[in-house]
Amino acid sequence: MKKCREFVLMSFLLCLSSSTCLTAGESWKDLAQRPPMGWNSWNTFRLEINENLVRGIADLFVARGFKDAGYEYIVIDDGWQINRDAQGNIVVNKKKFPSGIKALADYVHSKGLKFGIYSDAGYKTCGGYPGSRGYEYQDARQYAAWGVDYLKYDWCSTGNQSAPDCYRLMRDALEKAGRPIVFSICEWGTNKPWLWGKGVGHLWRTTFDIRPTWDGGRMVLSKGVQIENFIGFTKILDLQVGLESYAGPGHWNDPDMLEVGNGELTLDENKAHFSLWCMLAAPLMLGNDIRKATPEIMEIMVNKEVIAVNQDPLGKQGVKVRDDGDLEVWSKVLQDGSRAVVLFNRSDREVNIGVLWTEIGYPEHVKANIRDLWQKKDLGSSSGAYAADVPSHGVVMLKIVP
């Protein structure tokens, strides 16, 4: 009981001293009303992160138009921590972050951006560093004191722990810490977090980790048993079908971070990947080295018309309305009553793909204006249907307005 009273007093004093309290009009459910947008270090840098890299990314967010396009979170993934001190406090790797996390968060905030960090529900992170198991409230208070705005919470070294219970525990700890921190559940979809995640986290991973490939691959073990080694973005896309009813403002399905600009994805594949994540109302967390992004990749990442589909305030996740094998039509209802439509070609040749108005919820007789969101060009009007030539492994993305 004494420890409980001490914790409440410490939380109250921290709230007063750090100005991190949730305001009277701000609650857990008020956060992440639109899919979070930002950058995470993992997909490119893995454990090789440091404060100069992160400061440089924050600078580029402003200089190259990411902030202006809507991106706001700079998130450091695994590898920032090193151990715990005698009091159990998480210790920062001073070789990588000599100025400390508070100074780094302050720098990110000075750019008008928000700062995110990583931990794990187990005793160790996926990189082998201390996790938060048994230290949830202590870590949450520390994050609040540092000025953290976003927590990605992984699922390594968890044994037979209950995922819903573990994530609820950290969720409660974050709320008690008093600072508004977006909570990203990263347990890879193994415990179907879409069934219990609403009210626990603001977003939840629906699959294992993405890789910068079209469809992924398999690894053969020494005994001849095959296991899935990595998942490309089209396989992850397929696993989102049927999950749309669980997503909405403040609670998003997360098909993992973007691989745009990574690996050997072609320009059309990068454009398809970004388009479909926007249709899914997925969190848009860039995972490439934006310092080296080509003009063509930059054009994909900061296309405001495409991003507007993702950030539409209605918060509807897009759905696949037709599947003809390699040819697909996806539709997303927007707040103004219009539709975003993606014509997606998985085949190895250019194909003409059409969409019927009845497939996207309009009467056949309705006349609608059509805009190509990648060409940023109005295409005139049509009644009943529209069709376009779609490149191999590519998309045509439209906004259809009656």
C-alpha cells in the first residue's frame, strides 16, 4: 500500500514538473484519430542507430517536405538501450546517444515533430537488450519524463505470457504516466489483436515483419522443414482482407512499416505498395534512408493527394471489391462521399482494368468526375464505369466524385 501511495505521489509530481499531463479534454481515445505518419529506424538501420542519425532525419523531415506532407513521428527502434541500473531504471547506450534521450526528444520537438521510442513486452527485446517485463510503470514514467510521444512495444522473449494482459498492463502504465503517448502494439498478429486491441492500443500489427520484396520467400531448415522467412508487401496485403471492420479513428490495423525506397522494389512496385497502404488506412511509417531517397521515391512519399486518402477523417479502411486473380479493384469510402479507387495489376504485363460504379456503392446512372492521384490530373467525367491501362506490378489510383 505504501508503494502504491508513493507511486501516485511520484506520478503527480512528475505531471506537475514536466507539463506532460493529459489535459482535461484529452483522453486515451483522443489520440491517433488519423493513422500515424512518421519514420522508424528499423527497416534500414536495424540496431545501428545513433543520435546524429536521428537528428539528421528530423532536419530532413523539415527541409525535404515530409513535415509539410503530414509526417510527424521520428521513432527510434531497438538498440537505444544497454542495461538497467541498480534501481531498475533503463539505461541509454551513451556511445550511441551521448546527449541522452531527453535531449534528442527536445531536438525533435524543436522541429515541430514528435518523438517515439521502442521497448518489448518480454524480458529482452528482439535485439537482446532489456525489455519492459516487470518494469512497465517505471519505464512508462521514464518515457513521459523524456518527452516521448509514441511507443512501439514488441513481443520477443515473452514465453507463455498473455498478450492481451501484457499490452493492457503497459497501456495502463502509459496512461498513469500522464503524458499522451500513442501506443503501437507489435505482437505480429499472432494473438489476433484486432479482436481485443481497441482501447488497449492505438494500432496493432496484423502480420509478421515486412521485407522489401514483392511477395516474400521461404527458408528451408536443415531437417527439410520449410518455414516462412520473410513476407513481401503483396502477401501482407492479402492478409488484411476481412479486417476492415476493426479499424477506425484511434484504433488502426497495422500491416507494418513501409518499405518504399528499400530493397529491389521497382518504381511501379513502390508506388503500388504506398497506394495500397493508403487505401488500408494503415499507419504510414517510412522505413527507408530518406537521406538517399531519389527524386522518384520522394515523389511517392510526399504525394499529398495520395496521403489525403490515408488521412481522410472518416477513417474507413479500404476494401477489395473485385478479385480477378492477378487483377484487383480496391475502394475506400471518403468523408465527402467520394471514393478512392486503386486498380491493381499483379500480372507480368500491362492490362486494362475497369471499375463499375455498382462495385463501389454508386448507382450505375451516376455521372462522376475522375482524377488520377499519381498524375495529379483530372480525367473528365464518366457514367457507370471507368477503365485504364495499368502497368505490370503497378496501380492506377483514382478519386471518383459524383
